[in-house]
Amino acid sequence: MSFLNYHHLRYFRAIAQTGNLTRAAEHLNISPSALSIQLGQLEAHALHIVLSNLPVPRDA
């Protein structure tokens, strides 16, 4: 699991602002595939945070 960093947030912001992964990659001067990998890492990190904060069910 990689850690959340400034680049993840910067890339997410660019995607949100442009509304398009390809345009965001052009704006950031990186390839769309590299941006997609970074976005996947951000998604994995966010999912880890959500799942690690769920209560553990007790057996009935």
C-alpha cells in the first residue's frame, strides 16, 4: 500500500477541474497511463481508510 502524497491530490484536482483524464494528463505533462496509475493508488488508499474505520461485527 502506498501512502497518500501531494501528487495524488494534485492529480485528483486536475482531473476534477478538467473533467477528463486525458486533458488532465496533458495539463500535468504526464502520460494518461501514468495518471491512471496514480489515480488507482489514490482510490486504493481511500478504500483502505474507509474499510479500516468500519466497525468489526461481533458474532451474535
